[in-house]
Amino acid sequence: MTSESTLPPVVLTQLAPHTPHETWSGQVVG
């Protein structure tokens, strides 16, 4: 099973470009 395309929001937050409030695209999500 590949979990690369099914990462939980927590992992996405840790791998954020700068701050936890930004997504991979650099958009502020809160």
C-alpha cells in the first residue's frame, strides 16, 4: 500500500514550506 498520495493533514503540516498555516502551494489555510 502506498501512503504517498494519502498523507494525513498532520503530515502535510509538518512538510509545509514555511509555517504550519501554509500549504504546499504556499496558500495560507488559517
